[in-house]
Amino acid sequence: AQRVTQPEKLLSVFKGAPVELKCNYSYSGSPELFWYVQYSRQRLQLLLRHISRESIKGFTADLNKGETSFHLKKPFAQEEDSAMYYCALSGLGNEKLTFGTGTRLTIIP
Amino acid sequence: NAGVTQTPKFQVLKTGQSMTLQCAQDMNHEYMSWYRQDPGMGLRLIHYSVGAGITDQGEVPNGYNVSRSTTEDFPLRLLSAAPSQTSVYFCASSSQGNTIYFGEGSWLTVV
């Protein structure tokens, strides 16, 4: 069965400090991994997709198949990073997603 | 440039009432899906569709019905609303191998 685990429900970080949001997964096969961000009462927006290897808003994430992890990182947190972050996976078709339970990130000024 | 459109945005229902959440996309995506978002549980898949006339159950399908008569529309029906269905509902669409886009959400309260 496929599963996504985000161990931290809440994470508070000072502005300017590094941020790391953890994500581990289990999936039989080759999944595609994503990070979605949700600002207060808004729709989910795609932040990162592992196959694109882009850096969006200063965030990066590397897929570690040995550790089955896809942690989200940013070297210097900004106040506008405060949001809910979801890690998710899909099969090759991308017809549906399995989400983690989310991490609420708060940046302390 | 509408993307994924959901209606209504807010709804209050009485227990036992039925209603339909509408979802439409204008991107000609073959894949559409419905999720519910609950505190501490993330988003869970209710039903999904890989094309017109094809639907399948997700993780939490009980109490919900879907149909996909056109590529553009994927309505979600609550047959007899229960307080446990109080949630935020998100519709999403995508094409094979590409980004999954979400609607703005529908806040449903069942009293």
C-alpha cells in the first residue's frame, strides 16, 4: 500500500533560519513525489515536483530512494513562507494523489 | 483562464439532505478527482475519473456518488448528508504525466 508520512504537524522557525520539512513515503514501484503549499483558506498550489528538479521560492527537495524520503528545504526562511505544506505521491499517470497529513509552518519574525 | 472551478464555495446542510458539489475544468484534462480535507488527516481521495464514462473509488467513497458524462464536469453527490461529512472538498484535474491542478475548495457543514 502506498503511504506518505509527514512526522511534524507543526513547525516554527525564525525568519532567516533554515527550514526543513520532512516527508517519507512507501510505494511499490517508481512514484512521482510532489510538495503542495496551501496559504490560508486558499487552493493547493504545486510547489515542487521531483522530476522537474526546479527551485521554487527558494525551496528545493531531493528524492532519496534509499531512505524513501523527499524532504523540503529552504536555506533562509521568509515570513511569507508561513503556510500548510503537503507532501504527496502519485503513480506514473498522475491521475490521483496520496497525501501526507501536512505540516503547518510558521515563520517567527 | 478559469482552470478548475468549484461551486458552491460554502454550504450548510441538514442531516439527511442531499446535494451536489459541482466541478468543471476548461483545460481538456482527462483525469479528475475529488478529495476531502480534514484537520490532522490531510487530503483523502473520495472518487476519481480517468475519462468520460469512467469512475473509480478512492480511499473514502462511502456516502458519495460521482459521474463523468463529459470531459469537463465531475459532480460529487452527497446522497444523505451526515455530520461526519462536514469538511472542505477539493476537486482536481490533470492530464497524463502532468501537473495536478486544484479548485478553490467547497466548505460544507452538516448540522
